[in-house]
Amino acid sequence: MSEIEILKQLDHPNIVKIYEFYQDKYNFYLITEYIEGGELFDKIVKNKYLKEDKAMKIMKQLLSAVTYCHKKKIVHRDLKPENLLLVNKSND
């Protein structure tokens, strides 16, 4: 529960915004901003690789988010392409 409360307080353009959290007897429900692009992992598998300029842009955004979290004394501990989401499905 404390993890959800921490995530709700984060406000960074490269971190998915969590708006609400609900729980019933069987499930947890997270209300987040809509991210339609899917996982970075799937994009890499589909395209077989990322061009250097695209990889550079993704890494810059990732490191910006990591720096923001670290300044707030938060560590992700599971950064991998499967946990990175793309805003849209375009090739940009």
C-alpha cells in the first residue's frame, strides 16, 4: 500500500501517473493515465533493434525519470524493456 501512495505523489513527464487505487476482496485496481504504445520490449522484438537516435532519446527520458526518483529517495530495482511503456505506437 505504501508503494501505491508513493507512486501517486510522483509527478514527472516520463513516469506513468497513477490517479486512484481501489481494492476489493479479490482484486487491486489502478487508475492510471492511458499509455497506448505498449512495452519497449515488444517494439525491440518487432523491429529487431532500435536506431541509435531513438535509443538515445529513450535513455535520456529513462535517466531523467530515474534521477527524479533518486532525488526523492525512490529506487525502481526492476528496470528492463518489459517495464518501460511507450506513449504511442508510432515509430517516433
